Amino acid sequence: MSAFNLEHATESIWQSMLQGHHHPDEWAHKLDMDAGYRVQLGILRRLIARGERHAGWKVGLTAAAMRAQMKVHEPCFGFLLASGNKPSGHVFQYATLIKPGFENELCLTLGATLRGPGVSLDEARRAISDVAPALEIIETRGDFAADLPLTMADNAQQKAFVTGTAIPLEDFDLSSARVRVYVDEQLRDEASGAAVMGNPVNSIVWLANKLAEFGYALEARQRVISGSFTRQYLLQGPAHVRSVFDPFGAVEATFR
């Protein structure tokens, strides 16, 4: 896609989003993944110009089975806004969300900048300063699998992220972290950090190197939500969600 057409696509999709239309028919199946990401980043720049603060990034499709299902060879990314970060215990109004759901993730804070290409696992591990339990709140704003590039343009389903108390990472191996997921106080799932690309640090490695393709770095003090330990859970109505991460503590949210 030429720079001229890319700018047109970005502005067109941006204007559609402002009117509440997140997957405009005009752009269905007309973007490739590279263009989808570039539209997403153009929308991020527009949001920053309107006063939003860029808080960091999300990594998605970290499970091999999910990538096979979507017929893609690598994870995906989206951006996080500071206005989307909610404290544990936050109450969402279910009716204001678009077919919402949640994923169970770790929120990793960077203590040092990582600039790809060539970021290694050891570099990424040393750059992580703090870890918090997190829920990514997603919206099903279109058919994720049917048009993945347009989903990337629409920020990969990202709506908000709920975080518990952050603690220093120190020497803990994130692949051995575990989560127990409760919905309305019923245990629904258990999983380990190894489900996230073998180790959630690998999400940081992939993201730093992928962002370099677009001229971005992972900046110190930015936060990254790692990709889900479990499958994505869609909510059919009001619910209470609580995820307990060993050894990082619990995070919860209510949909009323």
C-alpha cells in the first residue's frame, strides 16, 4: 500500500471509529497485516494528539494453537492507553461494552528501553522491573479471524486493562507462574506462564523486535500485557471475574 493510500485508509478508518463503526465495510479484506499495523499506529498518533497518553503495548495470539487457527505464523500487537488502565476491583458497565470478554495476563513494566532488531531473551529479562497480575478487557468489535488485518487496525480487540499491585520481578522464572480463574466465584481454569510462548519474557522479545519494523522501541516505564495464560473468555452478561496469579497476587473486575 502506498504512503498516500495508507494515509487515506488511516483517516477513513479513524473517522469511522469516531462514529462507532470499528470494522468499516469499505476496508474489509483490503489491508494486509503490515498495513493493518500501520493504520493502528496512525490511529495511536491521532489519539495522542487528542490528549491520550500511550502507556505501552499488548501482545496477542501467543498460543501456538491460536496462531494455527488464525493461520498466522507469529503473535500480534496492539497499544495500551493510560486511560484504559483500571485498578483491580473496577466496575464496568456491561451494557456500554461491545460483546466484552477478558484474558488472564501479566502486566510487565520495563525498567530499561529495548530497541530491536536483535533483542535477546536475556536482554528482555533484564529489562523487566515489575510484574502485576492483569486482566485484558477486550471487545468483539468484528470477526477477529475473518479479517485479521482490519482487526489489527482496530487495535486487536483492546478496550482496557485491569491491574493489581505490581511487585519487583527479581529472580522469579515467569514460565512457572500460575493462574486460577474464577467467574462468579466458580473456578473456571488453571494455567501456567509456560502457555505464553514458553515464557512470558518471549512476548517482550517478540514485541521489541516486531516494533522495530515500524520504527518503534519498547521504552523504559512502558507496560506490556504478556498474552493470556488461558483461552479468551467472552461474557454473556453481568459477571464478577477474579484471577489469582501465584506468586503475584489477585486481580478482579465486575461487569454490572
